[in-house]
Amino acid sequence: MWFFARDPVRDFPFELSPEPPEGSPPGPWALHRGRKKATGSPVSIFVYDVKPGAEEQTQVAKAAFKRLKTLRHPNILAYIDGLETEKCLHVVTEAVTPLAAYLKARTETGDLREMELSWGLHQIVKALSFLVNDCSLIHNNVCMAAVFVDRAGEWKLGGLDYMYSAQGNGGGPPRKGVPELEQYDPPELADGSGKAVREKWSADMWRLGCLIWEVFNGPLPRAAALRNPGKIPKSLVPHYCELVGANPKVRPNPARFLQNCRAPGGFMNNRFVETNLFLEEIQIKEPAEKQKFFQELSKSLDSFPEDFCRHKVLPQLLTAFEFGNAGAVVLTPLFKVGKFLSAEEYQQKIVPVVVKMFSSTDRAMRIRLLQQMEQFIQYLDEPTVNTQIFPHVVHGFLDTNPAIREQTVKSMLLLAPKLNEANLNVELMKHFARLQAKDEQGPIRCNTTVCLGKIGSYLSASTRHRVLTSAFSRATKDPFAPSRVAGVLGFAATHNLYSMTDCAHKILPVLCGLTVDPEKSVRDQAFKAIRSFLSKLESVSEDPTQLAEVGEWPTLMSPLLLATFLTVICHGSLLPLWSI
């Protein structure tokens, strides 16, 4: 018999937040935050408590429960689950915030933009068009309290409590009995007969006009205030006036209203609305259209709301890469949206895609990844870099395309700090030695030397001793003059890594040979480096106690010489391809 004593509310797979209700809009429902017990995912829960003597209101709540459960449309509040007992009704929907609270929060932070409002109203009008044109239903409750906003900033129409059929079956409109809601009724309903209503959408379009007024001006104090558009944008005012006209015949069908507002120069004719409309139909777009869309998307993302980018654009970008063969074109907008994510979200959503992209054979994809590595390298941990990224990147050293070899060399500046002993001191040095000695492109040989000078401090002591002196010496014999300059500057940048013996016996003889180089730029840098190394040796000669401090004398090298090396790396003043 214990089975019949179970509490259905306790067994319900969703639970209400202990926090107080988010809001109690006019009508029978209270809105609570909630979560799914199994996963913890957030939801919204509309709660109606059955009270004695409120049978009419209970029937209204039950009808709304049924309507929401059966109506499915992207712009209508999405039903997830429900519970009906003798004591209460629970309706679980996607996690949303009341529109009034959302607008207040966005206004207080200064983030509310007109384009958001244009798309939000577009969604509500589209929902009304679906109801009246496709379902022959009158919403009968369009107002601020009936609109909710999801985490992506999408507006959803709810408040289905007083909906009725436009075809007359099932009786007339239910009685509201709530003065706060009745103020949104059109004037032709004042006589109670409804005979003046000529079109099935007329009353809802009047209420839409009230909603528009409230979105831009705040709560509607009385119907007479509708005569003054207030802060409603000029491009929307003519269409708004059609909605709140006394003659119900001239109020446009929702579909016609959208068409009017989407005309050139119209309130809903902007890049944000166009982007949303494209995303809604992206599955049926041609590949060429998708390519063009993603190429242009990056320019607009900076002006779009952050929540929209995170929760609507990002999933579409990930889907386009995973299933749509979008290729490299999604990378720029993907990394731009990635800036809005927390480190944890980036690890979950972006890093797996990046890892997969590095294994691609698409050259455009690979070079775009290398060019934009600075945007995501901080989110890659060392095991991922060494086992899943680096093995694919090193193929770029062998690529027949010089641009890919060049970008691969440059990427080592970012990857080197995360490489393990074998990858850094063995595998990478092997490729650098080959590039320095055999690559047909002088700028690539040059930049390999520059990169080696920058990552020298990450190498093991034995590798530094074995590689650096010979590598920079080799560079000073390169027929490409900037490579010879890079060799000199490489010695300068890594001066604190050499012993006094190496400075005297190995480095200075090489530098002295460059004092008669045919290129003056090489001779100039050689003389500067020689003076710096001689100064270092002379200091030790004068004070032998400094010998123990070798490697910690940043002041002994000419600051100008070191600055020149950094300039070469960062700005490419001597290296033609470095800034590609």
C-alpha cells in the first residue's frame, strides 16, 4: 500500500530552487528557477497552487498547461515536462527570464541595444503569425508579462492562459478577471459584444502595440498613453501607429507587419536580424552561401550581444565545422566568440575542435590555425600540445608551400614553452637544423634563426651547449644577408647562456669575420655585438669574482642591440616574411 502514499511532487525529476519566485506576473502562475535532478541543468518552473473556490482560475491554468504542451514553435516558450496533482500544477520549460527583468538588467549595465529589441519583437510577431495564420488561435494576452527571454537573448511568447480559437469553436474568449491584463484589451472590446472586430488578428495586434510601447517606454500607465510614441524609434513609429489605431480593420496581419518592418530602412532591416534569419535557415542554405556568411560574420560579432554569440552563434559554428564541411572559414568567428567563454567552457567546446582541426589536410585550415594560434594557445595544456597538436604541426616544416613552413616556424614561439624534452630538444632541433641549412627560402632560414634565439632559454643546458653556437655560426655564413644579421642578433639575445671560454674561443672569432661582410647592415650589427661581448670579457678580467655570476648580467649587453633583435622578431624590419 506504500505505493499509493508516494508524493508525486517529491518523485518529480525536477526541483524548485530554494530562492523566492523570479516573479509573479498578472495571472495564476508563479515563476521559479529550477533544475533537473539527474543533470543539474537549469530550467524554469511555472507553479500554480490550487485554491478552494477558484475553480474558474484552475480551469484557465489547466488549459494553459495543455496548450503549452501541444504548441511547438521556436518563438513560443518550450515545454519540457509537467506535473498535475489535486494541489498544484507544475509546468517545466526551458530556462528563461521575464522580459521586464531582462530589459531592466540590460539597461542598468548599459548593454541594451536597439538591434536586440528589433530581433526580439520580430520573434514575438512571428509567434503571433504562427498562432493566428497557421493555428487559427487568438493569444488574447500579449503583454510584457507574457514574454520571456532565454540564455541566448531569444524572446519567447508565453502566457497562453487566455488563448481561444479564432474559428469560434470551443466558446469565446475566457474571462480574465485581472485588471492589470484587461488594460491591454483594444477599445472595440469595451462594449463587450466584440462586433466591431473585423479581423481575427485585430485584438492581438493592438496588444502588440501595447507591448512595443512598454518595451521602449516602460510600464503602460493607461491606454491613453499609447497616443504618444515616446522613445519608440522613428523607423518603427508609422507601423506602431497602425497597431494602435482605433479602426481594427487597418491593423495589419502579423505577417504583413513583419514585411513592412523588414522593408529597406525599416526597424527590423539590420545586420543583427539578417544574421538571425540566416542562422534559422542555415541547414537549407547552399555551401557557397554559408561560406560567404561565415566570412562576413566576424565583422559583426563585436557589435552583437555576448550571450547571443555564446549561445546561438557558437553552436552553429561548431555544427558547421563538424557536419557542414565549412573548413577554415569558421576559424576567425570561432576564435572571436571564444573570447566570451570562461576557461572551462573553452576547454569543453573549443579545444576539441582545435585539436581536430590540426589533423586536417586542408592547407587553408592549417595556415589559418597557425596564424591565429595566439588566440587559443593559453587554453591548451602541455599533454594536449605534445600528443595531439605538435605531431601534426611539425608536418608543416616539410610542406612544399613556403607560407606554411614560415607560419610553422613562427608558431614555435608559442608552442616551445609547452613542449616536453623530446619534442623540444630533439624533434624540433632536428627540423630547425634542416631548415637553416637546406631551405630554399632565405626568409625562412632567417626566421628559423630568429625563432631559435627567442626559444633558446627553454632548451636544456646540454642542447643549448650543443646547438646554439653552431646554429648561429651557420647563420652568419648564409648567402641571405638578413640571415647573417639574425645570426649575430641570435648570439646577442642568448649572451647569458654562454661560458666565458665559448665567448672568447667560439663566438668572437665568428663575429670578427663579419666585420668585413659585403653588407653594411651585417657589419654594423657585428661591431655592436663584438663590443658587447668584449665588454663582458673585460668585466670578468677586471673582477674575476664576477665569473660565478655569468648568465645573470643583463646590463653587460647593449640594450640597443637586444632591442634590435626584438624589433626583428616583432616587426620584421629585416625579415620579409616574418609579419605575414
